[in-house]
Amino acid sequence: MLREKDMNEAIELKISLPKIPDIELVALEGLQRLASYLGISEDKIGEARILATEAIINALEHAGAKEVPVDVVLTMTKKKLVIFVRDYGKGFEPDNVEEPIIEKKLGTNKKRGWGLKLMKTMSDDIIIESGQDGTKITLIKNLA
């Protein structure tokens, strides 16, 4: 049986994901297992799953790196989740990403492009560091 002290300490899961279809599901399974272990309810972890999915898929799709993996670190306590995603691609300028406007998207086939906006909206904090050696995104989600 776990002691209360143990339940309040951070648990960290590190994963290096290759660029293959649906690989983000591996990280989501790990996230779910961490949450279950710490007794975090399903409703609190739902938005965290969306955040992790968006960050990982963006890294895999937009980094421009063919064979280089995406590194993911999930650090969780009963009160907070930190999602760290790093790619080794070409980088980007976050301030130059056009904000999606739903009215413009409705009449077109281009329904995508919501990832960064979702991450900014659903996280409690977001830190983006991007340059020629890749992008690091840190998302913080309060769980309590």
C-alpha cells in the first residue's frame, strides 16, 4: 500500500517516439496509467490527453525531421502535470502562426490548424522554445 507521502511525489515518464502512425497513443497510455496510479479522476485528465496529443502530433508533423524521434516527458503529481515535448526539426516562430478563425474554416476543406490555439487555451501555462535545432514545448496543467 502506498503512503500519502509517496502519492505526492512527482512521477516521471520519459518516452522517445519514432515517426510512425498513431504513436502518440503510446504516450497517452502512459499518461492514463500515471493518472490512474495517482488516483486522478477521468474528468481531470481528459484535457491533459488533448494537450499531449496536440503537442506530440504537431512535433511529428511540423518539425520537418524525417527519422528523428520526438522526446516526451510527462511529470505528474496529484496536483499538477507537466508535459514536455521536444523535436529536433527546423523550428518555427510561434508569433508568426496565424490564429485560426472558425468562420474562415467552416466553408473550406482546411479544418486543421487548431493545435497551438488548443494548447494555449487548455493549458494553465505554455512555454515554447524554438530554433534551428528544434522546438521544445512545455505545457502545465493543474489537476487539483
